[in-house]
Amino acid sequence: MRQKQNSLPPDSLSAAIIATSLTKSFGVRKALDDVSFTLPRFGFLSVFGPNGAGKSTLLRILATLARPSQGSAHVLGHDIQEQTESLRRYIGVISHRSMLYPDLTAAENLMLYAKLYGVVDPAQRVKELLDLVELTGRRHDTVKSFSRGMTQRIAIARALVNDPELLFLDEPYSGLDPRAVEIFDQLIERVRPGKSFFMVSHDLTRGFDSATHVMVLSQGRLVFYEEKPAIDRDLFSSLYRELVGVALA
């Protein structure tokens, strides 16, 4: 059940994400350390940082796949710890892990997720998604027979099955060939209107060009967060190098 409006942070209904002092500890090590930020609705946040900076940890917490050790967050007006199940109806996750069942066909995978989400007409939704990712002709083939690029396209369809308001993208370009990257970019642009995005990436060009907001994490701490119009790519690249001591790809 959604919390009463007066118990929510003031900006929660106009923000896709409000994070307050999020911390995640593994023993004495802090993978995430006191991270706070706000992403407006319909924003596209690209998160950069070196390996081990806490990027995927932050994504997993906000996507309700992990719990913070301290701090709080509201995603689409839902408390990530108190309203986990209701929030999951409004989000989708795309990562380098497909979250698909390899022995099921493309259509069977999508039908399974459509039914789990309670989609009203699951067969029609599966058809729409297969058309969207241009794999209608492979609908009866098992996922284990697909290339990496085709598997990622079905993973995108899986993440869209519930028509989410917010998409979490965790290194979505990992392992994709150039054609698969092109198809992925086209798909994201096609579904982008009316949605918010949180993307973890090592790819400065694609991540920066897609973004409305950019963030840098280093050693679990937020060291940079700006709306993109305030900064151009070359300046951001130089700032990134200064902040973390290494260049982005």
C-alpha cells in the first residue's frame, strides 16, 4: 500500500528517485558510503566510476535487489524497504545478466514474466514485445540458442513486460557486438518517452550522450552529481580523471 502523501518526502511525487544517506557495508568495508541525490521524473541518470566504486551496489539497492545498511530512498514515491512489492510493479531491470531461463523459448520466457506481473492480456503483450525487439521469427527458439545480442534483446523485452515507469540499466552494453549495441540504443530511444532511467556504465560516450544527469562514484562515495546541461562531455571527462585518477573509456 502506498504511504500517505504527507508521510513522503516533499519532492517524492515529482522525483523518480530520492536517496538519503544510503550506505551498504560488508563487514568493515563500505561498498556505499552516505550517498544522497534526487533524480527528477523522466530524467536519465548515467552513473560512472571505476570498478568497485559502488555503482552496481547503488543500483541493486534502488531496484529492491539488496537492502541498505543505513539510509533510505523513495523510488517513484515508494519506500524501497517498506513498499518493495508494490514498487516492483513499476520498475524494470536490464543488466549483463539476462534473468532469462535458457531452456525456455523466447515466447515462454516473456509469457512467464507477463503472468507473474499480472499483465491483463499476456499473449498480446508477448507478441508486442517480440515485434518491438524484432525477434518474432525466433519466438519458438530456446534462449540458449541465441547469440549474446539476441539474448539481450529478449532481456529488454522481459524488463518492459510490465511497462515500467523506471528502467535500471546495469552495464547493458557489456559483451554486445556493434550491431547489437545499435539495436539496443534504438530500443531505448523508442521506449524512452514518459519513463525514467538509471544507468551504470563505463562507456562515457553513450552514457553521457543519453543522460540528463551524470554521477560519479568513487570508493563508495558520491563525488560528482550534476544536470548535464551544466557541463559538456570534454569538461566532464577531465573532471572524471581528476576525481578518480583514471580516464573513462
